[in-house]
Amino acid sequence: MGRKLDPTNKVKRGPGRKARKQKGAETELAKFLTDEESGPKRLSSRARKRAVKRSQDSKNIKDVAKEQPKKGFTDENNEWLKPAKRKRKIDQPESEDDSDDQWEEEEEEEVEEEEEGGNKIGKKGASLGIEEVDDDDDDDDDDDDEEMVDDYGALEDSSDEEGAEEGSDGEDLLPIERAAKKQKKLKEAMTQESEEDDDSGDDDEDEEGENADADMDEEDTVQANIDEMDQFRLPGAEEREKEGVLPVDLQTIHQRIKDNIDVLSHFATKREAGRERSEYVSLLKKDLCTYYSYNNFLIEKLMDIFPLSELIDFLEANEIQRPVTIRTNTLKTRRRDLAQALINRGVNLDPIGKWSKVGLVIYDSSVPIGATPEYLAGQYMLQGASSFLPVMALSPQEGESVLDMSSAPGGKTTYIAQLMRNTGVIVANDANADRLKSVVGNIHRLGVTNTVVCNYDGRKFPKVMGGFDRVLLDAPCSGTGVISKDPAVKTSKDEADIQRSAHLQKELILAAIDSVNAESPTGGYLVYCTCSITVEENEWVVDYALKKRNVKLVPTGLDFGKEGFTRFKERRFHPSLRLSRRFYPHSHNMDGFFVAKLKKFSNTVPATAEEKEEQDADTSEATVATDNPAEKPSKEEKTKKSVPGKAGTSQDKAQANGTAAKKTTNIQPKGKKDLPTGPKKPKIAKIDGETVKGAEGKKSTIKTAGESKESGAGKKGGSRFEKKLDQKRKSPKKNNRLGKNKFKKLKKMLEREDA
Amino acid sequence: MRPLTDEETKTMFEKLSKYIGENIKLLVDRPDGTYCFRLHNDRVYYMSEKILKLATNISRDKLVSVGTCFGKFTKTHKFRLHITALDFLAPYAKFKVWVKPGAEQSFLYGNHVLKSGLGRITDNTMQYQGVVVYSMADVPLGFGVAAKSTQECRRVDPMTIVVFHQADVGEFIRSEDTLT
């Protein structure tokens, strides 16, 4: 019997590869088919009832499906971002709709004849009891396989013995219903179709029976291993050992992960008595490592970052590729023109979302997207969606000087240039000379002319030059956010790697801050970003910078993304870290990313930790005799913390640091020891100035007479820098003076308090 | 990094003038600031004074590129234009050649332009005149030398070369390492 396509009861499958293209064809097909279907099928009353029920069910399902994406993406990205689909397919049973559809016709044909038979059976069952029904069934269905009957019996036994839900349900049911169920099961074993065949005359009863049937049906279709599912139990030690020897079955592990998470999320109700949470967690960890092939360390890290439900989403999202995105080069073309040109080449694309005016998402393409004449002519750049974000956060202005500290392969650099419309100056630095070749290639291809490309170690950059209006630091990282791009990260990283990159990042962020000019009229900003999601490489580094330099966090200007952590395990970060943004593959469908924007409010470098420690030691020595020691350290701490915190207040920017530093010292009742620390800062600034000046001087001596013009220019630049340094040198002195006033005031206050 | 010597300036300007003629002076005297040529690692860079100032901070061995690279001096002191100069050649080009969409790809892979792929050509192009090659959508694709004059082009058979390939934007990918 041929299957007929029923347009009224169309099965909704996932949006296929060509779903977008062929909408027109579908509607046409529907039109065409309705003509054919004009004479509706004659349905029996039960069939009609079922149809109503089915439609309701499917509606519900659709509603759920509609709501789901909202859960995934809280921002406007849900327009183009689709929730991750799994790459690794697990043999899932067909959805209910499908199964219904497939067997519908057979069902309908059989309904009539079976109604009579069913009635008979039902009546018999009602009068004679269960045992007989069993016999009856066997008699009725001679053609059934013996095996199946046996199987069924075993199933029943097991369910009874285990006292599982099924069994208990069965006991509550009326005999007639039990009979119905049994017969149904038996038949299902063969054809899975005769759901409603056994009906008594009574409608109400019939309804109940159907409900029960429907429930059963769902369970049946979901999994064969029902009895495993309804109560998850931890495998014993010997079982695990066995597992180590036998080849692993990924499907059962996946099922176990699901069940385990279910238990862990309702731990009080679903736990097995006498089992610790840690046992469940350790099993889950092991399973996740096996199933997704991560190393133990990384899974632990991820478990710390994500709640369990999110963790699975994240791991699944890492298994699939992010969509290919491109950025229009507005120096050469407009997005509309580019989109048209690419569509003409057979590329299927869409705008990336409301948040970007230059991005396009490529769905599929008949030509290699990285080798079209448009690409070669520099009209666009292949760039991940997440790479747009730090540049948008940086928001460089025309005519500024910008430093991109680790620029390779030049995607962000060229984006900066296009936002500045090729004005001002960009310094693109990278520590790796080989990777700089791609920077040079991309810069020239995209027609960027305002760039200087150099090859320094970022940590030494402040010695080369400073005074930038904005600095972008895309720090080298462990790459835990881009596992979908580089799956080697799953196994290759360990604690030492994270620590190593965190250390490098801390050095780099200080160097980057030192390269910013706080007095810049338009800027004074630093954007720190990594493609890692570990806290050690992100919040911790920024927190470190807040403590070490006169910077404060400011909003990134990105209206989506998750807030950075202010507390993580035992660590507590500065509360303003809420302003940083985290991006995840599962919730934003871009690479895992972290963006923080810092504003530098003073060019002076606060006293280093050693100096502070010295101070602390001094103060404690000085005050042991005079003051009660318990009070002081807490105060010390408070003031120390308030150094970065001051940034938010309305205090004079330049003053903030000075006063804060003063306060730390002034808390001592006798301010003898702080006298030497006061002038220290200006001295440091002076030394810095001298070294830079010295470098300038050296350079000017190198220059030959032939290039007088150039050297003149160099001098001009030098003088500008010197001016700035002069300012630097002056400002601390001012601070000092103001600080003394404050000092007196504070002293008075303290005296009053003491009195 | 140093300014060009007179000899070098002459060689380079002679080469440039093959493509953009007297428009060279538009490159040097620009309304939006002073621009200049500098030599670094045998390569000629074209940049504004402002960028030049900043670049002087960087030591010679650490400097990779400044502004736009125009080309390089060979060991025999000839000047060879690079594809990176296309951004400045295309707007000022005196003689242009447009290639048909079918021949675009062939040109971008480094082949000469054949008569069959020739879409349009500027009138009065002399033989061996430097030309800039465009796609029919007016996207500059590279530059080369006219192998035939415009008149000859009308007569020759379809498989004859009409433009010798010198540089094309495909080089951004093919020879990324040697661009600068």
C-alpha cells in the first residue's frame, strides 16, 4: 500500500539544509495536493477522536518548540542564531508524530474489524479476569512469534518484581484496562499499531484507557531500557572496573549522563539512599570525559564555571562548528552591494544581526568563500562573529592613535581601521614574526593605509612608545572558548598551561595599560579580550590590573553577553567586573569570548606590592607600642581596596590616586615613616621620563645628516612626548601638595576620634 | 628606513608613470597632508608624515611595514611594482582593461588576458603600455602590460594574448610571504 502525503497533518521535521530556499515549492505542493484530497477520508469516530488529540498534542509540541529558542538566546541574536544541533547522532527513536503517521493507515483499516474483536476480548477480560485474557491473547494472535510472547512475559515479571512504577500502575488499573494494555503491548511488539483496538462500549472507560495507552506509548517510543531510566542507580565499583576492560558504549554513557544530571538537579528527591553527591559528581565527570573526550582537568574547570545543565549545552556546542561570518570592508564597498555580489555568485547569506552593520552570515556557498574575486579585492574579511566585539567595545574614533598589541592575523586591526576611516594611526604589533605576514597581507588587501606593523614582545612595548588613545589587547590564551575550532584543546591543556598564560596576560595587561595615555581628550581606554572562558585568564587578570594600576572598568557598550563573574569559588573580584562581558558558544552561537573595557584615569603608577608591604611592616613596627594593632590592618586593607574603587567616585581623577596612597600611609598616628614614601612616586615617574628621553636622544644621534627632514619630524614627536612627560612629572607634585593638606585634615580627624 | 636617493626616485617614478602618467604628482601633493616615500628592507613604502613620525620610534629590525608597500628594488636596482600598490594605481590609471566574468578567475590565477576574455579596453592604448585590469563590475583585479594596441586587438584571433600579466590580487593569497 502506497503511503499518501497528507498535507493537513504535515510532519514538522527540523529545518533542513534547503528549507530556506524551498518555501515556495512547499506551498505550491500543498495547493496541488489539496485538490487531490478534496474528498476527505472517511474516518471512524475513534479515529476522529484520535485525530483531534493528535492535533492538540502536535500544537503543544509546536508551542514548546517555539519557546525553546528564547530560552537559549536572551538577546536579539535569536534571529540568526539557531540552537546548536548535535553533530554526534544518538539513535533516537522516532518522534511520536512520525510513528503515528507511519502506521496510521494500517491502523485505520484495521480499526473496524478490530473493534468487534476488541469488544469481545474486553468483555471476556472483564468477566473472566486477567489470566484468561492472557490465554485469549495467545489464542487470538496465533501468528505472533513465540519469542515475542515470552519476551513480554519476562517484561511483565521483571516489572512486577522490581516494583517499578509500571507495575504499580498496572495494579491500580481496572482489569479491563490491564487486559487492554496487555494486548496492546503484545501487538506493539509486532506492529506497534493496535492502540485502541480493545475497547469496551463505555466511553469514559475508553477515555481512561486511551490515556493510559498514550502514556505507555510515549514511554515505549522513548527508550527500550525503561527500567534503567525510571530510577537511576550508581554503578558499583566492580561494574566500573568491568567498564574499564570492555569497550565503552557511548549510547549508554550518554543516557547515564542525562540521568545523572537529572538526579543531581533534583538531588533531595531522586538520590539513591546512602549515596553522596560527590559520588554522582565523580561518575558524571568520568562519563563526560569519556563521552566528549576531554581531559579530567578541563572538565573540572568547566564544571566550576557552568551549572550542570549549561555544561552539557556547552560541551555539545563545542562539537559543532560556528557559522561562517564575514565582515564588510566599508573602506571599499557597502554591505548591500557586497551581499548582492555574493548572492550572484551563489552564496546563501544573511545579515549577522541587529548589533552589527557590517557582518554577514554565510549559510552555504557554491564557491570557496575565501577565494572569490570580491575577497581578493578586499571587499570583505573572513572573521568570527566574536572578533567583532572587542573592536566594537573599543569604538575607536577618527584621528586617534590606536595600538593593537597582538594583532595577527589582522582581522581586528582592519576593523579598527575601517571604523577610523583610515585616519589617525594604528600600530599593529605581534610577537610572532611569521604571523605578521598575514597582518601585512590583510592590511594591504583591505586597503588600510594608516598602519605601522611591528614585531615587539608586547611586554616591552611601553619602552618603545606610549601615549596611545586606545589600546586593544587580544591576549594569547589557552583557547578554551574555541574548542570547536581546535579540538586539541580538549586534551592538551592542564593547570600549568592556564597558569602560564594567565601570568603572561597579567604582564601584557600592565604593559598595555602603561601604553595608554590617560590624559587623552577622546580616549584613554583599553579593551582586554581573550578567546578563553576560564576565570583565571579573564576576571582574575582584570582584577589584578585594577589593583596594580589606576584603571577602572567601564561598560563595554555591548548590549548582550553575560556579565563577568565577581565571585568564583573562593575568589572575590572587584564588583565592577560585572561590567565585563562573557560570550558562550551555546548561548550566543559565537566562539567563547571575554571582553572587558578599562579606562585609565591617571598616568601615575601606584606603589608596587613590595613597597606596600614595606609600608605595612613599617607601620606595624611603629604602632605596636601606641595603637591597638587589631584595628589597623583592617583599615589598611580597606584603603587598599578603595584605590581602584575610588575610580567610580566623583573625585578628581588625578587626585584620586594620590589621596588614596596618602591614606594608606596616614593611618598611622605618627606619620614619620611615610615621609620617604611620598616623594618616591614622582621619582619613579622622573626615572621613567629620563629613560624614554634617553632613548629618544640615542635615536636622534643615530640619524644621519642626510635625513634632516625626518629627524626634525622625530624631534617634533620627541618634544611632544617630552611635554607629556613633563605633565606627568608635574602632576604627582601637585598631588603631593594636595595630599599634605589632606594629611593634616586626616590627622586632625584621627586625633579627634582618638579623643 | 630612509628616504629614496635621486637615482631610486627616478627609477620608481619612471615605473609608476607607465601606469598613471602625470597623475604621479597627485600622489605626492595631496590635499590631506604630506605624503612621502621611504625605503625599508629594499621595499618602498608610501605613507603620511604623521605615520612616519610614529614609525621612527620603532627600531629597524622590528619594523615590518609602514603605510602601503609600493614595490621593491631588485638586486639589479630595477623597481618592481607589487600588487599592494593597486589601491593607488587604480584610481589614477590612464589605460584600463576590463575582463569578462569568465576570464576573471583565469587572470586571478596568474594567467595573461586573452582576446576571448577581453571585455573592454581604453581607446588608443599603445602596445606595451601599462594597464590596470578591472572586472566588468569595475573592481580592480591587477595590472599588466598591453601586448597589443587597441587597433590590433580588434583584429587578432580569440586565443591571442592581449595583456601580459604582471600582478593580480590573487597574489595576496598565493604569495603572502613575499609581499613585504
